[in-house]
Amino acid sequence: MPTIVAADFGLIGQLTQGGWARGQAPAGTHALTVDGVPVPLTADGRFFLGFDRDAATSLQLVAEFGSARAAAQRLTIAPRAWQIEHIAIGPRPGAEPSAEYERRRAPELARINAARRINADSAGWAQSFIWPVKGRISGRFGSQRIYRGTPGAYHSGLDIATGASGTPFVAPADGVVVLAAADAFTLEGHLLMIDHGMGLNSAFLHCSMLAVHEGERVHQGQFLGRIGMTGRATGPHLHWSIKWRDSRLDPLLFLGPM
């Protein structure tokens, strides 16, 4: 067992469920983990962490220097009071997915999963994010309905409504386009995914058009496309979700006031 000493990783960010942090590993760090999960490091020891919507309230960040020494910091992750709506009836029964739906959906999911496995070389993760578009917030990250005690899926992103299709939106941070669905997906419509580096990526759903292509390097503030209601959507809006690896994060915690 290595000797573990306390360390300060200089964390800044939002140490809360759905939040994030940036930090600096101690000099000489060979490997970094959070609760045993490897965390990528830049050449100069900088790193990014994301905390899932349902993250534990205590996590252990460990820097390993070799077989004999390690440094650690206990992270306290603040719980969130999510917007929960209790419904007195059961969830509305849905129709069984058709064979045609399953045929179309399988390759769409394969493209999404492949895009998330790409580790783009981008420093967008280290920037202060900007609003991709300004409008009415029509859906908040983490909100959830409970149907007679049975939880439904929680809302995985931030919905921004502008009232009409065609409103332009821009890149919240630098990145590389890892998916641009020219043909609308069944649920997401024209889906755009941007890899900001270090395992952090943004997804923009229901677009009416996309102005960038896969493999393109984009810069903060660059025009990416136009808002719409393609796929499964009840009105024109931009659904923006952020993930760090498998953790879903709250876009509002990356932003200043609108």
C-alpha cells in the first residue's frame, strides 16, 4: 500500500451534483483517479472533473506518484434539490417500438456511441462557456416526474426556446465536431455533437439546419446552425446537453447570467 498524504489540487468550479471542476495535479503525478476511475491529465498536469446528476456526496481524488507514494483530497459534492413533479396516475403506456423504428434507431445509437468515444484534441474544456443562444428556459436539467412512486427519466439537458425555428446558435466553447446528423435522427432530429477535449462534450438536439461538418474544428462563438423542432419535439427549442464521459452535467453551471 502506498503512503497517502493530503494534498490541495487547486480545484475551481461547481462542486455539486451536475457540476464540474478544473484542477492541477501535484508535480510528479503519474496517474490521477476519482473514486478509482482514471482521470486524464494534460502534459502540465491540468485536469477536468464532472459530477453526475446523481453523484455521491463524497469522492476521493488520488494522485499516484509511484508504488510508494500518493496524494489525496476528499471532495464534498453538494446535493441538489431537483425539480420533482409527483403525478397521481401511472405513466402513459407507449406503443411497442415498430420494426422500422428499431431498424432506424440501431445505427443512430451506434453513431452517438462512436462519437462519444472520440478523444478530440481541444482546449475548449478549459474555457469559460458562453450561451449558445438566448431565450426562455423551457426545460431544466435534472427535472423529473414520479408516476405513482415510479420515477420517469430525468431531463438530461437545458432547453432554450426562442419562439420560432431558424434562430442561429453558436459554439459555447472551442471543440471538434464529432457528429453532425445531416439526416434527422428519430428522436434527436438534426443532432450536433462537439468534443471540447478531456472527455467533455456538448450535444445540440432538434436543429433545423447544421452549418458545420464532422471533423471540423470550431471556435467559441462560431455559428453552428439553426434551432428547430426536428425529431421528437413539441415546439422549436435548443436542447443542449453536456456529458463528461458517462456523467451528465448541468449546462447552467457552466454559464454566467443570460
